[in-house]
Amino acid sequence: MIWNKDTWQEILYTIDQNRIRSLLTVFGVFWGIFMLVILTGAGNALKNGAYSAYSTYATNSFFIWSRTTTKPYQGFGIGRRFNFTNQDTLALRQTLPEIEALAPRARLRGQDDLNNVVYRDRTATLTIYGDEPQIRFINLLKIVDGRFLNRIDLEQKRKVAVIGSESVPLLFPDNENPINKYITINHINFQVVGVFSLPNKNDDRYEEDAKAVFLPLSTFQQTFRWGETVGWFSANVKPGFHAETVKEKVRQILARRHTVSPDDKRAFGSWNMAAEFKKIADLFIGIRFIIWFVGIFTLLAGIIGISNIMLIVVKERTSEIGIKRAIGATPASIISQLIAETVILTSLPGYAALVMGVGVLEAIDRLMVLLKIDIEMFIHPQIDFYTALAALGVLSLGGVLAGIMPAFRAIRMKPVEALRQDV
């Protein structure tokens, strides 16, 4: 058996023959795995930080709004303003099955005169949105109390509101529950039916959006005399479709409906969240490749060192191998024993490095939480289970490869010639 007491004694003997040489070479394997774990964990922390910036919105979404025309078309000159309408919403929903959720939106900014929100003797200037329930598939907010807007609110033009978690302490003193309370907007009372929060506090728009008030779009249009006007469209595309392609179809449909030149792309403003997210995703694919490239080649240097040690060991144990062959040891048993020794020499420091690397990443993560270190682009350094398995797979394969050459060199020796060698 290759895992008996004699095997361990021979491995210890191999290391003891030249301790410094063996330990330095084994350290190469340790350092390769350790650096791979640390670099992977740091890369994941950077990815978590970058992805958190996109946690507020669906990553396969886009936004489109109207601007002034820049090309004459069918008797209309340049510089013409036009607005989207509720009829545009119906047309897009009926024409484009690729769109999973289409949300027409309207907004009064924080500096507008009509958006002073009042509760008893308290007043706050908040951003007011007019929305439909579909916005929850695009703007990934979380309802922490009550409910969100629904279809009945929209159809009946109910005077209800969903408010942001950051607006609650501005309007309601002493932790008063805002649900079913009435706030006043533009001298009209609205019943608070829900409170929402946003997932990413590091977002540049967090302060404004977390203090927002959501009203049913139909109620917003009536309250602020917007008529049928829509400010802009937010859309989430079904899986399997490209947001940029669908966005171009939306632009073409809206251009035809508002008599805008099909070549006048500057008449529409847009933002493609899917394209921006893909850039970040592609960037981290490249970073991940570089991390594995550096880690594997660092590990390879250590494995080559161990292979060289085993070649020396084979030379030093020439007579021993000859005796084993002479008394009937098969080539397979010689090969398996030497490969087993090499795998152990790579596995032990490799597993130790993996455990230590994970421990270091966990310590950094806990330390950041305890010390309240908030680094926007470095969140939760960690290594996932599958990456750890991949690292162990690379390590085991490296151990086998490191032992193959010394093992085959050993079995190429003829027993008679091996016995003649001086030990």
C-alpha cells in the first residue's frame, strides 16, 4: 500500500535530506495557492463593489426620453419639442413583445415649487414620481412596510402614496408609523400605503431617490395638470433579447408617432443600463483571467521546484529502487509511490495555503464591518466554493504532473545497473 507507514517515513526522509531546499520549494506551492486565493478574493471584492452600483436597477433595462429635434422632417423645422403620451405607452406594449416591463414615468424634482410634502406641522421638499406598478421590475426597490402601487390605484386614480425610507424621519416625528397617515402635496391629501428602501446606499442618486414619493401616474397627471403627458420610459427587456436592439425599435416607433426624422437620433436621449453593465462584466472577466494567469504560473514555479526535488530524490535512492525492482516490485507500484509522495508534498502546503487565504479574507471582511470601514468599490472580499474547488483541482493535477517525470525516470532504470550505483 502506498499510504502505509513506510510511505510517510520515506516522505519525511526526503524532506529531511535537505531541509532548506525542500522547505523553500514547498513554500513556492504554498505561496502560489495563497496568492491565488488572496487575488481572487480581492477581485471578488472589487466586482461586488462595482456590481453594487447597478443593484438599484435591473441590469437588462434601458431608459429613453424626448429632446428637441435637430433635423427638419415633413414640414416641421428643427428645435421642435415633443412629449411622450399615454397612447405611446399602449403602442409600445402592443408592438414589442420583447419588453418584459414598460414603465412610463413622470417626475417633479426636489427644487420644483409643487412638491412640498406636508404632514401636520412638518414640511419636506421631496422628489415626486408618477409611476405604474411595472416600475418595480426595473427600479429594484424593497417595500419595508405596507404595499406598493397596484393596478386599481392607477385605474381609479386613487390618492395614495408610497414614500422612501429616508423621507419618514423628515415628516413623521418620534418614529411614528406613516402607514395610513395622510400627507399633503399641492394642497391635496394622499394616504401613505407603503414605505420603500433602496439596496445601494453608495449610489450617487440614493439621497434623492430614497426621499422620493411615488404616486400613481394617472393621479400624478391629474394632480399636476400633466394631461396625457409622460416624462420618459423605463423598460426591462426579456432574457435572450439585447436591450440596445429593443431600444432602437422603441426609438423608431416613437419617431414615427411624433413625426420625427428616423435619422434624427439626437431628438431622443437614452441610457442603456444593459450596455454599461456588460462593460463592467467584461472588465471583470479580464481581471479574473489575469488573476488566474498570475496565480497558476506562480503555483507552476513551485510545482516545477518540487519536480526537480523528486528527480534528485530518485537519483539519491537509485539503489533502493533497484532493490525493490529486483525483489519483484512492479513499475506501477514504483510510479504510484513516487507520484503519491509528490502529491502529498504539493497538497499539504496547498491546503494550508487555501485555509490561510480564506482565513485572511474572512478576517479582512470582519475587520471592515467592526471598524465600519465603508469602501464603495471594495465589498466583502471572499472566494466562492467553486473557485476553491478549482484551486484544489489545479493543485492536485500539478502534484500528479510534478511526479510523472521522476517516476518514469525511476522505472527506466534496470535493476542490475541500479544496484551497482553508490547510495
